[in-house]
Amino acid sequence: MPDSSRALVVAIDRDLCMGSGMCVMYAGNTFAVDEQTKAVIVDAAGDPEEQILTAVEACPTGALSVVGTGAAT
Amino acid sequence: MGPTKPMLDLERVRKVFDLSSNYLVATGGNYRDDPYPVWHELRAQAPVQAGKVHELAGITEDFFFHGLPEPDRPHFSAFSWDACQAIYRDDATFSSSPVAVDIKGGEAGVTNSLLSMGGSEHRRYRGLVQSSFGPARARWWIENWIEATVHALIDCFVERGTAELNVEFCAAIPVLTITSSFGVPVEQALDIRESLSRPDEILRILQPIVAARRDQPQDDLISVLVQSELTDEEGRAQRLTDAEILSFSLLLLAAGSGTTWKQMGITLAALLRRPARLQAVRDDRNLLKAAIEESVRWAPTDPMFSRWVTEDVDFFGVRLPEGSVMHICLAAANRDPQRWDHPDEFDLARPIRPHLAFGSGPHVCIGQHVARAEMSVAIAALLDRLPGLRLDPEGEPPALVGYYERGATAIPVVFG
């Protein structure tokens, strides 16, 4: 089970994001693609940390970055 | 869907999809060896080298694919994970086309499309169609087209107890999925596939459909395209022209029908040749995702794509002159031991992580989620409907062949 008390803080650069959906494939409980075909975070601790890091690495245009850890809301 | 007569003329399918036929021999369809040992050696020598992938591997025959032959340009090849990934991510230095695209005035064709655009133009066009291909749309593809196609094909051989899955099943699914998403009737699907090198013929079939959807949109891909609005540099909204829609349709057919067929065959061949792993997938369908991801990592059907160098640059210790062609041997990157343990093993227990089978960067494969949906629905349906599915002990077991377009030979199976 993901630790919901602390979560990675992931920043999304909406200019770089082109909605490939790769983040959704690797961490589908954390990321979604909105109606403008850009990635959004639906639950910062939706998946195990390892999967979220994989999603960040997988972004083909480097639009995702980990900027810290914080309390999940 | 009830039992049906064969949907397709299988002899024609065999001809169109035979890797060693005239259609595919130019890309190395007669190649029968395992290319990976030499790619390992090349990667270990240097991550980036002067020359074409097949030439560096000691093949004297001329093979053609993306970025080949380009006789008047210097050629380089990249083999390591880091180098291949860096090329894909830097689309300013490594462009997907040597010339600018002329989408409005140029002739409709596979390369006069998204495939060759760059920068903001590519972003705008791709943005139009991206949402129809995202993971959230997988169910739309599955329920509208994939499931019906898969079950109709299984209906054709389920009573027989034997099948040749590569042609009777794998080859037919992607072409039928794409053409039916266009609204093309099954009888015309193969006309379209056979006409890939004659865009005029495909346009003749698609033009009336585009016109009909402009008149009255339906729940299909052409309707999405005719209703899409493109925002130009000045912020004005415009509808796509017929030429733009047809170019995109040609790109989808060219990029999506042969690739998914071959990758599905590779995945089935890998599992059928490893009965314990096939049984594991049969018992736990969650493993199907791992099997598909491992198949595309371990043996991607297209092991190489190319980019054009836009300025003189030093890259991994090699001077690349502007105008050079860079061949990304992504199959070698997908088995880079720096990134994967026991990289040559088809291992379902491996943690799922990004690979380069669908490329990366802004041109990352737009159809990848549809391809995954096709493979996963198709293989799950075979396991559900064909108890005891296994290779025919009397037949030749499938081998992986081809150089720049790799795929399985015949996959003879028995069941029941």
C-alpha cells in the first residue's frame, strides 16, 4: 500500500506536456490526462512511489519532475 | 457477434503480410539470424559510431528503412540506452525530417504528415488527434472495433482445433481495427493495405467517407478528424482539410497495421515457446501486461528509427556534421546491460520500466496505447476461447526473422 502520509511532489510543465499518456500507463492512479490533453495529478499518493518515479522517467518530453516530498492531501 | 464466414481472403493476407515477400524483402525480410549478439558487441565497442546499423553489423546487402538509403549524407548509429534516449529527447538537434513538411500544398503521403513535422507545428497537429489515442480512450477502441474483430477471427477457426495464428489472427487484427475505425467495410480493408504505396488508390476509398462524415458525423475516427479544429499561429481556429485528414489516415495505416501485427506475433511466439510462462499468464491475466511490455522491450518489431542532424555537434565523443543521418538502434538500447539485468532473457518478473520500443521525445508513437489494447484483448481472447492452446508439435516452431522489420514466421497451434 502506498504511504499516504508523505508523497512525492511532482511538477507538470504544461507547455512541454503533449498528452502522450505515458504517465497514466505507469501510474494510472496518480496521473490523468485532462480535456486539454495535458497531464494532471489526481492523487499525489495514488501509486507506490516507485511507480510514480517510473512515470516521471517515462515522460517522453521531460514534462514531469520531482520537486520534493510533502504531505499528501 | 455470432459465427461468421472467413472475413478475409487468407491467401491475400498471407501475400500482403509475408515478411519475405516483395513487400518486405527490402527491409531485410530474408534475414534469419539473431542480430542481438552483434548489436551487443557494437554497443560495447562504442555507443555512437560512424556507419549504418546493418553495415556496422557486417551485412553487405542493401537494406532500406527509415533514414535509408540517403546516399549523399554521412551516416551514424547509436547503440546504448543513454545515447538513444538523448537523441529522441533532443528534437532540436535531431530532427525527424531532412526537409520541412508541406501539409497544405504537398501531396498526401505517409511522410508528408505529423511524422515529419517539427516544433510547434507538430505540437498543434498532434494535439488534435492525441486525445483519441490516449490510455483513457482504449475502451473506445476496444468496444467499438477491437473486440468484434478479435472474436470474429477466432470464430473462423475455433471449431477446427488448429490455426496458424500469425496470418489468420495477428496480421488481420490491426488492419481491420484501423480500417473499421475509418468506417471502411471489411471487404475493402485489404484493398487499402495493398495500396499503401499508391496513396491515390487509398484516397479514392477514403474520400467519400470523409465527405459523408462531414455531412453527418458518427462515433468513429474520421468523424473526430473532420470535427477537429486546429488553432493556427495567429490563434484562429480552422478545420482540417481533406488533404490533412487523408495524410493522417495514411500515416496511421502505414505505421499501425504492420507493426502491431508483427509485435503480436512476436509476443505469442515468445509465450508459446515458453509453455510455463504461457501457463502463468493463463492463470494470472495481470501478467499479460508484463508479457506485452517485455515483448516490446526484448524484441521490438522496428529495431531502428532515424533522425537528421540539424547542426554540427559533438555527441558521445563523435563529431556529427550538420545534415548527417543518425540511426537509433533502439533494440540495442532495449537490451543495454547498464539498464537491464540479464537483458537477453524474456522475463515476465522484470519490473516494468520505460523502454524505447515506441520511441521517445515529441514523436513518441501515438498509437502505442491502441497497439497495447489490441495485443492484450487478442491474447486474452485466445486464452479464454482456446483451451490447452499450444504450439503444434508436428509443425515448425516459430522463429523471429527480418532485420529492420522483425516478426515471427508461421505460428502453428493446436487446442481443445
